[in-house]
Amino acid sequence: MLPKENQLKKTRDFDRVFNKGKGFKKKLLVLKKLRNDSGFSRFGFIVNKKVSKKAVIRNKIKRRMRETARNFFPKIEKGWDIILIAVPGIEKEEFMDLKKNIEEIFKNAEILK
């Protein structure tokens, strides 16, 4: 689990990233990023009901995305607000494939050190 200071929680923070941020897409993931004024990066995760009607499956996907982001956290530049959005079809992906896709989208977004 990411520390509280590294989590996007407020609706206004999500809206700011959606409205002003830059987007990247990689297979079954979308990443939105925006510079913030703080000295640390924050993450938000979205898994829509379009991915699965079952909350158990949506929560499983979010846990996997959070764990992967936590593993990459030391390698990520400071000062970003990042939102990872799951696209329908991701529920069929294996964890290692998801991890590889997240690493690739981080590289494409140029947020890794």
C-alpha cells in the first residue's frame, strides 16, 4: 500500500489531472499525468464498472495496479500526479503481463528516473 501522502483521494485532484493532464495509452491501460507543486508523486487508480460488474474483480485489479505502482515508486520522478485507468479486457490479463504493461506505460510517459 502506498503511504497516504502518495495517494490521490480528492475529487478536485482527479478533475485537475483529467482536465489539464497529458494522457498515454498502452493496450489495456490509460495513464494521465500532471506536474504538481509538492515534492512527492501521488497516484490514483480507476477501474470502471465497464471492466466488470463485480466489485470483487474491480478491487482485485486495483490491488494489482497499486502493488505494481508501489514497486516502481522509488524509480518514479518526484512531483507528478498520476492516474492509472483500467480498460475493459484487463480482467483477463495475468499479473505479470499487467506489471509489464504498467512498466511500459511509465516509460512512454517519461516519469521514470
